[in-house]
Amino acid sequence: ESIEYIKPIFANADIAVLNLETTITTTSNYSGYPCFASPTAVADALVDMGVDIALLANNHCCDRLARGIDTTIEQLELRSIAHTGVYRDSSDYTKNNILHFESKGIRFAMVNYTYGTNGIPVPKDKLVNLIDTTAIIRDLRSISHDSIDCVIACMHWGNEYERHQNRHQEHLASILKREGVDIIIGSHAHVIQPYEADSTSVVFYSLGNQVSNQRRRYCNGGLLAEVTVIK
């Protein structure tokens, strides 16, 4: 039901992005917490909403192991939804680790990282972008600012249910901004955390939940972040 109300906002955006915190399965073996697997109807709903990019680097991305990663990416690709943060193999990583896209003459680069995978090892030959400052800095420094106008970092970070960012998030945000990131968007806390904006950058520490089965106070909603980029 919530999708019906936010659909016009997504449809009106030049680029609509969300954190897909579940795997997708083509079987009827669906599951909720603690290991998520959702029907392909979820991917259809993303198309219906007008989602352009699905972020996959989160703590549930390995819930269904290698098959879950393969099926999720396959179902997104079938629907022409781009992905980043998790990759089925090295060629997928090379193509999508720094996701390039353009809108109305503005050239973007997007990166996506997660603090972990709930202790589930990353399956053989699959790749998940973990929050490792050395790797993040290497990725960001590989972006040519001559050919990119705006850099976006999507971070699955922080502590669940804490309504304020912690020092680790603030430290990471400072590193990202120092390395040329313009927009930082956070997920994982399941509650809204503050945002900071100035003339050079914006940080949304956590947007909370959009669609979830969490009904307790502060978890039963979230923010939509709408950012206007002017060149």
C-alpha cells in the first residue's frame, strides 16, 4: 500500500535509488527474519515504482548464499534495474563497482558499501563491498573528476534503532567528503537519523524504513531523500 503513495515521487525523479534489503527468489521458498528471501513480485514492484538503481550492499545480501546473489541480480537485470554493492563475479564487479550514469547532462558515479553480512561468509566467487577505508579510498580516487560531476556514496552503517549517528559514521562521512563525495546516504538503523547539508555536500545518516514488517515506534516509517543537483 505504501508503494501506491510514493510511486508518483519516484516516477517524477530523474534517478530513483533504494536499498534493497532482501534477496529475491524464483522459488516459493520465501522467508522473513533472520534470512530474507522475497518473491519476484518485489522486483516487479520496483519497476512499477520507477526505481532505476537497487543498492545491494547490506547485512542481508548473503542470506541465501550464492544462489540468492545470482537470482537477485538476474531478476534486477531482467527488469533493466541497475545494481551496485554486490556482484555475481569479477566481470560484474568491474562493470558496476563504480556505477556510472548520466541524467540531464550531469554525470554521476555511485558507490555502495556495508559494514558486514551478519556473519555469513561471502560465497565463493561472489563479491560484496565491505566498509574498509583503504578499499573505499582506492575506489574514490579511481574516479576521474574530469568526467564525473557528482559522486554519491551509499553506506549501510551505524547501529540499529539508534536515532542519532555515532562517531564511526561521522568519521567515515568526513573521509568520504575529503575524498570528493558530494552526497552520502545511509541505511541500516531502521529509524531516521539526522542529516547535515551545506553548499558542498549532504549527509543523510539514516532514512529509516520504507517497506518493512517493523511496527514499533520510530521503525514504522522513514524519509524519502530528494536531492537536486545543479551543475
